[in-house]
Amino acid sequence: MFVLYKRPILYLEKVPTMPTIEVKLCLACGKAVKGRIDKKFCDDSCRNNHNNQLKAEQTNYVRNVMNALRRNRLILQHVLGDKMIRKATLDRLLGMGFQLKYHTHFYDNKKGRHYYYCFDYGYLPIDDEVIWIVKKKTDTN
Ligand SMILES: [Zn+2]
């Protein structure tokens, strides 16, 4: 018998290019989120976890700043003692844990001097080393 061999046919399959799938990750657990493109969380539980985490971080931040402000006030109060105004060195305050970046407000007096306040206690920098500590008079302004 005569056998007819078929020539092999080379099929050039067109390889489909992978569509770029944007995988959104859950903001809480980091797993891939299925569903709408604007979905940020797997479910309500992940959403709640994330929101609670955010709230805790904000609460921590506010608490830390408030603690720093209270500490600054206590240091000013301690160094000032029962006087109304007193000279001190910045070094002394810093050595007690005073943090210059935290103050509640400013006060510019008529001479254009810039006082920094931590609640009712303030200080006026004279130079890089010396400050005057003051206590705000009890009238509100
Ligand atoms: Zn999740």
C-alpha cells in the first residue's frame, strides 16, 4: 500500500497579549480586591479595621502633641516658680525635655517682640541661649 504522509502544518498561533489587569489591593489586609474598580476593601470588616487603625493613629498623634505641650508648660511653670518673669537658658529647658517646636500660640508685644506660649506660660528668646520666661496675666486675650 502506498501511504500518503500529510505534510505537517505549522499552526502559527497568535499568542494573545495579556491584558493589563489592574489589581487593587485591599487597604486593610493587602489581598487583591475583587469587584468594582473603585473598591478599596475586601468587605466591611476590612473597611472597619482600616478606619479604626486610622483613628488610632490620629488619636496617638494628638495625644503625643498634647503631652509635649503639657510638658513644655510644666517646665516653664517649674523654672519660673512664683515669679512673673525670669531669665533662663535654653539649655536648661531643653535638658528638662522642653521641645521648641511645640507651642500653642504667639504673642507680639508693642515693641514687636515675639513671645512663644504653651498655654498660659510663655518665653521670649533673647538670643540663641537666653530666654525670658513669663506667665500670662489671667485676663483672657
Ligand atoms: Zn481586606
